[in-house]
Amino acid sequence: MPSSHAGQSFLAGAVCSAALIYLYQRVQVCDTRRGRKTEYHPPSAPSDKLMDSCALDQRMIRKAEGAILNRTSRLIIVVERCTNDHNYSAILRTAEALGVQHVYIIAPRCIKSTLTSNGDEGDEINEVELKRSSGQTVKRATESEKQDRAMHHLYARKATEWLTVTDFEDTKSCIDALRKDRYQIWATDLGQVATCLTEEELSIHASSHGGKLIPDKVAIVFGTEAVGCTNEMLNAADMRVYLPLRGFADSLNLSVATALVVHQMFVLDPTLIGGMSEKERTELRQAWYSKLASQRLLSSRDKKHRSKLVTYLRGVEELERKMLAGEPMQQQVLEKLEKKSSQAG
């Protein structure tokens, strides 16, 4: 019996040793398709230079610096003729969350401001005009729907504090700006000539931009839910792309599609993360840090007063514009402006 137990112990040890050797060889994986070797490196101890640590002070400044280091200007989100303000605000929030600094808006809709919480700027809630994704006005919006939409506007405004949003009157001017800055234009499309956003499909076209799946500078364009990108944009695009889906549905809500497509591009090319020049980072620091400092210096009451004052000044500028254009002034508008003037004072 002792010899039997000894034999079993020896056999178990040999099996374990063989398994460990096999696992070690599997760790050092050779990617034959790309011709490069990926070696395993054991996880190192946490760095003392982590910017977001509870043991350090000035967390907001460190968080801002972390966001700046992860920002990219190699990828631009272009929204062409968005007809729904809910999607518009959601796309801005998505861009900020994923670290895309630049958002181009073609023919932006004039979205009425909505009532926001804590006395922030906005028009009266009974003047809110809600629109569906198709552009159709919701004639009987409930108070709850109006409040929900108001919060979306609030979130979008907070997102645009940290984004560079550029408006274009038409598609041609946006295309010209992208060409001037040497950006490749990828338009989202469900047509037969579109390329699926997968490594396998994009590798076919990689030779046209230096052997990379994603060009060094690329603008991804999203059109309306109803018709997608315009023919002018599709004809100007260097490539038409679509997101791989696995169900019966072949399209998604505009804001959801934007989030998934942009995330997919970061997955396909992780070097997009932090793809920004040091000069632009310095410009962001100058803009962000002064803004963060002013927000911390002002009390809640000061912020509300400043918000009302900004709203009043915008109203005065709009009134001046209408007067110079010779447009008739309605008594209701003047009374509203007078009311805001007393509140701002």
C-alpha cells in the first residue's frame, strides 16, 4: 500500500508540473497574424503617482488632469441635422464621458431652454417644446416629461463645459473644415457598400491609411434616425461604416448608436485614448483650471445670481439683434425681459 500511495503522489506531482509548464507557455502568446509576440508581465505594485487617490488633496484638479491626459482630438464626432434634443444632449454627454474633445454640429436645431433645478437659467416650463426623434412635436407633453427633458438639458450643459463644440450652417462648410485639418471622413450608413466596424473588415482597407485600422485623424459622422447622413456627406466620405449587430433590428437610437460606434473605435485602436498634442492639452488646462477655481470660489448663491445675470445679458443681446434687424418687438417679450432684469438685479 505505501508504494501505491507513493506512486499516486508522484503521478499527481508530475501532472501538476506539466500543467504549470503548459500554462506558462500559453502565457507567452505569439500572434502569428500580426507577427508580433506578446509577453506576460506580472502586475506591479500600485504606483505612488496615481492622481486619483483619497490620500491626496485637490482631487478635482487631479481628476481634471486625468481627463485631459485621456482626451483625444484624433477622433471627432460629427452630428448632422439632429432633430431631437434628447439625442443631442445624450451625444454630448457620451462624447465627454468617452474622452472625445471635439464635437461638430451641422445645422443645429434651435432648442428652447427648459426649466432646470436649483434656480439655474432657463425659460418657464410651459414654453418647452418637445420633439420626437422624427422631428415631430409632442403636442401634449406631461409635466414629468418636461422635467425629464429639463434634466437632460442640464446634463448636456455641464458636459459642454468640458467639450469643444463647433457649429456649422451646412454640410459643405463642415466637410471643408475637416478636409483643411486633414481628417478622414467616415459616415455611418446601412448601405451595401458600407464596411463593418470589425478588425477583419477594416484590415482590408488598412493599407489606405498606413496599415492602421483607424486613421491618425478621423471624423465619424452620424445623421438623423429617419434618413441617416445626407447624400452630400455620404458622397464626400472616405468610407461608409456600420456597427455589427446580431439581432433582427438593423438600426439603433441615434444617441445609443453614437455611444456604441465611438466605443468600438476605441476598442479597435486604443491609441486613440490620449491622442492629443501637448499644446492643446496646455490650452485645456488654462481653460479648465480657471473655471474650476471660479466654481470653488463662488458660493451657491453667487452661482445662481451669475446664472440669472448671464440669462439677462443673453436676452439683451437677442433684443438688440432684433432691433437692428428691424423686427417688431412684442410686448410680452419686453415684459419678460423686464422681469429678468429685476431678478438679475
